[in-house]
Amino acid sequence: MNNSPHQAIIVFGAKEPAEATLVEAEQYDEVFVLARAVPDASDRWVIDGDRAAAAARARLVRTLTRLRAHGVRVLGAIGDPNATAARNDARALFPAAETILG
């Protein structure tokens, strides 16, 4: 019988998840990862949404690769730059998750 937790969500912004969050995520059978498309801090007057999405995609790929290497089934998406909206979106996309990490 498997006593490990089943599903979790990680939502993160401009920085990749902390090492402790990733280690905790490795305890789950399946993790949904949502990388927020946070604009670069240097975008003071005009926000480059494409650049924000590309940076989020790169962070997402690194996180998914890390978790897969540790045997975790993962799904991922690029999300809203707003933390609250991103968490709500993640819950809607992955409703079976017991926990939001990070």
C-alpha cells in the first residue's frame, strides 16, 4: 500500500521554487506546476508579455525536468502573473490536489 501523498500543486513566480519545496514535492505521486509569467523588473513602462512567458517557460521546464528525474509524474503550465489568480487557476486545472506547495 502506498502511503505517500497523492497530488500537489506548485505555483511560483519570477524565481524557481526553493530547494525545500522541490524536495517536498518529490514526496507526491503527481504534481501540477504552474509558473507565473511575471514581467521582468526592468520592464518599467512597457511590459513585454512574450519575454515574461518565455522566461516562465524556461523556469517551468527546469522544474519539470528536476521533478521527473526524481520519479514524480508532473504536468505544467504557464500562468497569470498575479499570484492569487494563478493559484485559483491551478486549483481549477488540477482540482484533485490536496496541497499547494511553495
